[in-house]
Amino acid sequence: MRLPSTEQRNPRSRGLDKKSTLEILRTINREDEHVAMAVRRELSQIARAVDAIVFSLTNGGKLFYVGAGTSGRLAALDAAECPPTFGTRAESIQALIAGGARTMRGANEAAEDSATSGGRDLAAAGVSHRDVVVGLAASGTTPYVLGAIQLARQRGTITIGITSNPRSPLARKAKIVIAPETGPEVIAGSTRLKAGTAQKMVLNLLSTTAMVRMGRVYDHWVIYVALTNKKLRRRGARILEEAIGVSPSAAEHALRRTGHNLPAALIMLKTGVNTRDAKSLLTKSGGSVRAALEASQAPRIRTPRIRTKIRSK
């Protein structure tokens, strides 16, 4: 049986343990150069996946990542960063990792061998036909991930597979397949290297592009960043200064008036409406700052008053 490319020996890294520190670094770095190109070749598939995610999230669905080991940890990282970066609800984007939360800090490699656990964990999370499930497995053979994908298919859920092996069981089971072929690793079989880097890049593309499409970014500013400390509050004020051209004091004043609600502060400064109306515009636009601004500029249609003259007899 032919091994997946991720498990094969890499002729360019033979004798690695005999090399100097700089030579090892150069070898690893040269291999990393191939990752971005491998991901680029999958952009059309990534676009399909993004559109599916946007449709689901804007229609009340959720995004579930499922992985084991490095794949699961990368998925959990992406899911954890979406609420503070894009203002999403924590339950909207979730990550399931084989072995549970404790495997975030310590390896539990045996946990990935149970397909039943994958399906059970996803079912317990309440997956439905409105959701999207993204399974991550470098080799594409991880039973935990395959079990989750199978359960998702049974429930009519859109499934996406991210793997470095396009001929794997995961690639055959998932509806949308993203398969950057990163090839043999510098250390044979250590898929936390190039394959892991490719997964991280794909996750960045999926979540970031989906959030941009959903209006959680204004122009190229992270307008929904949570202003929870001094550094971030200063960043929020700087975004207002750059995006609108106001003074630092005006930006900080607007943020205080809105309770440090950056999108509302931007709308208030840009349109002149009060805090309540700014927040109302955001709500009506589904949270999209761009759509809220366009709605504020739309001409209002006045209904003509019809006067009737009552004749006296």
C-alpha cells in the first residue's frame, strides 16, 4: 500500500541530524516555501467553503471545526480568536478536539482512533442541517474526524475536509475538499510542520474571508475588535482617527459615549446620528458597518398627506 505523501521520506532533508543549526533552519525554511503555493492552488475550493460558511452563519447556523492532535489545536485557536477579533458569539464558531479540552495542553494520541467519539461529540454539540462542519486531518484518515463527518452527512450538514492527501477517506467523504499537497515533511511523518502550516493558512483564509463577507470588517480595519484593555482601546481610537480623520480626543469621546462600541462609534462620527440610532442601524444591517452606513444615506420616502375638505351643508 502506497503511503500518503505526508508520510513519505523527503530526499531534500536526508542527513538532517548531521547538519549544523543554520543548515537545519535553511532546510526547514526551504520546505516551508512550498506551503503557500500549495494553498494557492486550492483557492477556488476555499472560496466554495467560505460561501457555504457565510450562508450558514447569516441564516442562524454554526461553524464546527473537528480535529485531533495538532489539527484540533489549530482549529481551537482559530475558533477562540473569532469572538475578540470579529465580535462573533462564542457558540457560533466551535472547535471539537479528540480527547476534549485537556488535549489542548497535553497529547492524547489514542483519542483520535475512535470514529464513534467523533460522531458522539458532534451530536452532543447539537449539529444540525443549518450548520457547516470542517474536518481537519493531514493524512485524511483520522477516525475521530471521519466519524464526525459521517454524522454530519447523516444530518444533512455541509461538510468541508482539509487534508494534505487528496486521495484520502476524508477527501472522499467531505462535500467540499481543500487539499493543499504539501508533500513529504522535513522529519518524515511529522505533519505538525508543512501540513500543519497549510492547515493554519487555510483556517485563516476561511474565517477571515467569511467575516469580511459578513461585514465584520470595515474597509481593512478590524472594526469589531473587543476593546477590553488599554492597548485595544487605544487601537480602537486609532482606527476611528484613520478611518474618519477625527482627532484623538474626538475618537475617544465617541468611544466613551457608545460604551466602547467601535462600530457604533464609527457610524456615529461618520453620519452624525446619536448612539441609539447608530446601534439601531447596526442591528438592522445584521452587524455590517458598510451596510449600516449605506442605509443611513438612503433617501427617506415621505408619504404625502391627503387632506380632505369637508363641505358644510
